Amino acid sequence: MGFGGWNQNKGMEAEHCFEKAGQYFVKLNVIDTSTGNLYFNEASYNFVLEDIEQVYINSVDTCFVNKKVQFDGIGTNLKNFIIREYYWDFGNGKFAKGPYATNVFPKTGNYPVRLEVTSTEDTAGNVQKACVLKNIVVVEPKNRK
């Protein structure tokens, strides 16, 4: 199966993760495995992959106790919303500001990391807010023998 450009995936089933939003042309070809030649084109279509309008936390989902974890909110996509500030709440009493942040979780457990963004003021002086939660699982590293 071709996924726009020259990316290909072989097999009875195919999965593909597109790197970014855009328009893609996908085709499903049946190939003769003995010769490698195209037998026939089963399906071809164009589709548009759009960015989801959301506040977005980019980070690992699971990390180790007492290890620095990197976070960023630069993938946030909100229409008609110019971000003025990023506010982080790491669910362990630690907070940060800015599009990039780091945190160290001192104990194992599940931590609801919250990112809130605020907009610049509109012409009426109003400020918009939007937020998202992401659960981070903190574990002990396994002992290596």
C-alpha cells in the first residue's frame, strides 16, 4: 500500500502514521510476489488529514522516578487563539510557565499533568483559556543483574 510520496507497506493489512497534516494520495496495489510486478490497483484515493483543534502535551506517557522528563505544548492548535502564556501543573505540587518545561517525579504513581494556555486580549479586552490533562505513569526502574 502506498501512502503519499514513496512510503510503502507490504502485507494483507497496513498501518501508517502520517507525520503532519496535509493532503495525501493513497493506493492499494496487488503485487505478484513471484515477479514483483503490479497485478492490479485495488483502490486509489486522495484524502485530507487535518490538525485537531486542541491543547496538546508532547511528552512520554511513562517515565522513571527521579528522572527529568521533558514536556512541550508547541503542538497546540487553536483557531482564532493567539497564545500568550502556557501554564503547567505536574500534579505533584510543581508548576512551570512557558511552551517548554521539565519535571522530576519523586515517587511512583499516576500524575495528571495539566497544560493551560491563555490567549492575548481581544479587542474587547477578553482573554480566552483552554486546557488539557495527560496522565503520566511513573515507575521504578527494573534492577539489572
